[in-house]
Amino acid sequence: MLHSILHLLQYDPKEPMLFNTALFVYLFLVLLFFYQFVYHRQRPRVLYLTLFSLFFYYKSGGMFFLLLISSTVVDFNLAKWIYNASSKPKKTALLVVSLVVNLGLLFYFKYTNFFIQTINDLNLGHLNPVNVILPVGISFYTFQVLSYTIDIYRGQLKPSDSILDFGFYICFFPHLVAGPIVRAVNFLPQIHKDIVLSKEEVGQALFLIITGLIKKAIISDYISVNFVDRVFENPALYSGFENLMGVYGYAMQIYCDFSGYSDMAIGIALLLGYRLGINFDLPYQSASITEFWRRWHISLSSWLRDYLYIPLGGNRKGKVRQYGNLMITMLLGGLWHGASWNFIFWGFLHGLALAFEKFRDSIIKIPKNISTRTIGVILTFHFVCLCWIYFRAKTFTIANQVISQIYTQFHISVAMQWINGYKYVFILMLAGYISHFIPKSAHSLTERALTNSPVFVKSLIIVVAIWLVIQVKSSDIQPFIYFQF
């Protein structure tokens, strides 16, 4: 018995703890049970959740939790030094130190081998790759720390007086490994407030957790394992229609995967009394790429806007400069997602589209009505899908094969054969798109219905959701896509 418990408490790289694992559910229920004894007292509450968060990170990423602790200590002190510096040059120098330390760690773990490979490919040298393991969530908590020190440098935030409070902000487990990217200015004040949850907030939290679980563990995982992965592994084996369905499938897979995680993170945090901002707002309903980035991964797009695009000059230095700033922002946004030219090209395409829309809007005023919006939604969605091909494919060759198959081997006659052969994939994709494109009011109505339902009904819905997950899940737990970023 003791040996089994110790084994469960140890990190297993083959079975990291994720929100959609049974182990997390059990431990979270234990956390909630003891939480009732400490939630009304700030210090014990923060200490309790911080210790659980560090344990969660250990179970998700192993000994890299020590790196997380070290980064927390370093940045806590750097932030105080920046705030207390006697002159602007000293503040700037300390901010540069913070940028070098944090971005240096991110570069080493995430981009070292990418740049070594690039140097070798360009025949600029012959370097051996470095054996580097990417710490889980490093891209997310690095951006959180940078927003904290930059806001203090700008005079928009006072540093935390407590390293425990700051550490809790950095490592709070719901958003730690895959976002949302939380701003200190929004989170730190919540630490000092009493935990009070209304009936509506409890219902909202349960709604987010249940829908997030369904998105991830039912829709995303099933269509990924049973169809999408096969198409992108070897597009030439499939017709153009099947490749197109694979692209549509991936568009729904990545949305359900990432927004599902965000929903669960926001819901779990809310159950504990902390409010995180919305991260996805039905992005495929967007009528332009500009609107898409106001709805997709909102915490990242707003971070890039506030800490990269605007400091570069934004739209304040003329149209040409604005287009260049958009391109730089999206290229670096693509690079943030991964050490691959595919991601950079994905960012390039989105930057090009954003710049084109700004140019178009400066010379043409498109009337706003149902017809133009519908056309805009269709065009935007398909452009996003085109970009997803390069995001998902392992190489440019595979991405180009997918596009080639769609344009040269498209046979609509295989549609019914595909639907019959991939019946459940088709049903889940259809369900995903229908639920995505119905009006937002329908989502709110469902949420209110769950909130106002009796405890028995809430419990029954949770049991049914878990049962459905068990029925459709693959033999292996599928990691969240954004864990690799």
C-alpha cells in the first residue's frame, strides 16, 4: 500500500499528470476537501495552494520545479530592485538583466538545437545538437514574469512585498503549464481578498470544467487519434477530400484541445476563488484575421500587443512602420509557439494577413451587414485553416503535400464513403462546429440551466461526462497540444 502511494507521488515522464487524468481528479478532490479548512485565511490558503501547485508541476515536469523556484526567487528580487532604483538608467539596466535571464533560459531550453540545426543547414558550421529537455510551461510562465517586471519598470505596478504571494502568482497550478497567461496586475490583488463564491460562479466553474473536458477528452482526442494524425502522417495516402477533412478536423482539434484546457483552468481556478480572464471567444466566428486574434488565445495576443507591438511603435509611426510592426510581432509570435520554421512561416502568414487588412481598410470601406460578415467569416476561417496546415505538419514537404492533394486529387465522390468509414469522427467534428457556430446566447442559456439545476442533476451531468470520456478515450492519455510550447 505504502509503495503504491509513493509510486503515485513520484514523477513518471511517461504519465505526466494532466487535467484529464484520473490521478488529477482524485488529488483535486483531496485538495478541495482540505481547502475548506484554510480558504478563509489568506496566509494558510496561499501556502497550501502554492505547495500543491509545486507538486502539480513536479508531477507534470519532474525536477524542473526547482528551475521554477529559482526563477521565482531571482525575479522577485529583480522586480524590487527595479522599483527601488534611484535613476532611470539603473531601472533600465535591471530590466535588461531580467530580460536576459528569462529570455536566455527560454532560448537555451527551447531554441538552442533549432539554431544549431539552422547553422548546420546553411553550412555556417558543423555543431552537434545539445541534449536539452524542454521544461513544461516555460513559455507561459516566462511571459508572466516578463509582464510583471515590465509593468513595474513602467510604473504601472508595485512589486509584491511577499515572495510567497509572488510565487503563488507564478506557479498557481491551473494556469501554470499551458496558460492562460495571467497578468500580475489582475491576479495579485485577488490574493488579499476573501474567498466568496456565488451560486452563479459555482455553476459557471462547473460548466467550464465539464465543457472543457468534453472538448479535450472526447472531441479533440478522438478525431486526432482516429483520423487527423493519420492524414498528416502521410497525406499522399488520402484523397484530396480526405485531406480537406483532415484540415477541418485539425482546426477543430486544436481549438477544442487548447480552449478545453483554458476552460478547465479557468473553471478550476474559479472553484478555488480566483478569477482568470477569458482566453477564447468563439474565434472561428471571426470575420477578419484582426478579429480572430481578438478571440483566439486572447492572453497571448494581448501580451504580444502590449509588450511587443506597441513598444515597437504600433500604429503611431505611419502605415509602413505599422505593417512592419505587425510582421515582426507575428513572426516572433510564431517562433514563441515552437522552434521550427513551420511555426515562423505560420506567424508570417498571419502577419501578412493583418498587414493586408490594415492596408485594405485604409483605402476601402466595406459595408457592415449580414452578407459581408458571412463572407468574411467563411474567408477568414479558410485562411486560418490554410495556416493550420503549416502549424500542424512536421515539415514543409508534408504541408505542401496536403495542399497538393486537396487541389489535384479532390474527389467529392468519396464523401459518403468517408462519412461511413469515419462515422464517429464525422459526428464529433459536426458537433464541434455546430456548438461553435451557434449564438453565444445559447452557451449562456446552457450555463444558466446548469447553474440553476439541483445538486443531483449537477452530479448526474458530471458522472455522464466522465462516463463519456471513459468510453471514447484512447488507450494512452493524449497530452495537451500546447504543452509542447
